[in-house]
Amino acid sequence: MQSSLVGATVGVAGVALFLYLIPSAAATPVTAITVQATHSRAVYGSDGREHVDYDLVTTNAFTAPVTLKSLRVRGDGKTLLMLKGNALAAKTFPSLGSTTPTTVIPVSSTVVSFIDVALPRSAGRTPPKRLTNRLRYSLPASAPFGAAIGSKLVRLALPTDPIRPLPIKSPLRGPGWAAINGCCADPTSIHRSGFLLGNGVYFTPEIFAIDWIRLVNGSVFEGDGSQVTDWRDYGAHIHAVADGTVVRAVNDRPDVPPFIENNPTVRKPRDFAGNNVVERIAPHRYAIYAHMQPGSVRVKRGQHLKTGQWIGLLGNSGNTTAPHLHFGIYDGRSPLTSNSVPFAIKRYRFQGTAGGSTIGQITLTRNPRRERRSEPLILSVSRFPH
């Protein structure tokens, strides 16, 4: 919907009223945009660096299109991230799920910038307590009432969540587990770019969650992959990542064929996770295991779980296009109306990085090393202990 702050033609009284409503520039300069941020949370990744991730939601509330020029992020007295021009566009998109980068915000429109501040290795595991964002923009010289704009710089201070990632055991066992979706750097990943709105509050339900599939000898399925049983990971055992209590267990949703479009089994919010288990593992911390095989869930609501307990089998139910495990830690029991939060797997072996563009085939660039108390990042391939 297109709209203007004022009409193209106004009388003297209309101009006077418009100017009267503008706050004193000495107190708060008028800006053409408003910027909000989602929660800022830090995670220590499998690349050996601390990452601070959040989203900036920028709305153009003025009379003409706005062009974002630069974003500078500072913390602990240092510039930690500087994005200009195309680099800023590569992180900024006009809508949920869009892959079209932009720095232009039309009138009465909003864009989202997906920010990943990767700290230098010298920072260790200590993120800044606070980040300051300085977002600069420009307006056309002909913008109606452009003279009212007192600043083309918006500052936003953002505290980093002081709660450190919860250490857990992996829900999977064995080698070749590729994190096809996850944190942090790729803003086009469906996990990194997914955010939702509920009653005026932004949720980031997948930012730190992982979609794991299994890689065996360079492939993820046999044949053409059209059957769920073609996939190397189908039927893998899923285990509890920590002691806890089951608060939800769904076991009756059907598997869907791989590569399905217009999934008929997803009709309402609770269908997205398919067969799933939600386990409360700490105050305001819930482990969510999604897309399991129908009839394979071995636990019930109210049941107490022990770390490593077998809870079900990997399947292809719910909002999915291929068999995989969607796993994450959330601050609430519903994955759509809660925030994904960082976690740290206690120990595992980083095998390398996944790549390649041929469907079903993955190239593993090997760089093996031991990992302790870190989260596997997107495209990492890991061996998890039994």
C-alpha cells in the first residue's frame, strides 16, 4: 500500500500544522526512517569465533524513497562491522523469504537487515555487552518537506543478551551430519532470514536452529531421492540433548514425499513441526526436535528424559522438502511464537565444510579438528560421539 505523509497539495494551514507537529531539532532531530532491532544474542561458532546476531527492521515513514548508505557497528570502543553500498544491500531484503538484496526503501515500506557481527579471534568467548548501530541514509533532493529532516543518521544502542549458550549433547550420533541451514553468515538461509511478528513483537524462530542431513560418500540420497527411504539419514535415531521433561509430543502426522510443493499436510501453525517432541531442559529453555517419522516418537507428555535417551526417528513430516532433523533451543515451547537461542554442543569433531551445487551431491572440504562447547555453523559437517 502506497501512502504519503501529506497530500501533494496543501494549504497554508496544512503546512503550519505539519510544522507544528515536528519536534524541536535540538531535542530529537526528525528522521525519515525508524529502526527497530530483534534480540541480540551471542554464540561461539565452529569457526572459532564469537558471533553476535540480530535483525534491524527499518521503516520509511517519510514522503519519498530512502536509500540506505552505510551501517557501522561499534562495541567496546571499536568498529566491529562496517557495511556500505552493495555490502549493505547483500544483508538487506524487502520481505520475509525474499532473496532480492536492496538498499532502497519505498515510501511506507520496511526492509530487514540481517546482521552477523563476527568478532576477531582475539575476543575469545567474550562478546561486547552493548553494540551501537549507526545507520546512514539519503533522500532525493526533491523529497516533499525534505527540509524538515534534521538528521540522516539513526543511532540504535543494543544490549547483548548476557545469558550464555546452554551446553548440550548432540541429538544425533555418528559422522557426516551437515548443517544445511543454521547460523550465521548467510542472510539468504531460510533459518537466518526467518522472522515473524506477533501482536507487535518480533520473533526470530530459526536464527540459531539447525537443519541436519546426513552425508555419506559425497551424497545425501540414493537413486533420484524421490522416496523418503532413498535418503541416507531417514530413520536415524534422535536422542535427548539434556535431562528434561516432555511438554509436547506429536506422533500422528504423515511423512510427505521429498521435493513436495504445496504441502497439503501444513494447514495451520501447529502443523509446521510435523511429528515433534518439545522438551523443557531449563527455565525458559526448550529443546525442539521436529519432522520425525510417524509412529516413531517413543516419549509422552510429562515424561522425564535423561540425556542421550532415544526419543524417535528422523523423518519427513510437517513443513519439509526432504528428510532432516530440525533442531533448536527456544525460549518458549512453540517454535513459531518463540525465539531461537544459541546453544553449545559439549564435544564433537568438525569434519569440514559442505559445498557443491548438484542436487543430492555434496563436496566436503576437509578441515578436521576437535570442537568443544561450540555451535556447528551453517554448512559445517560434524561427527557426533555416541
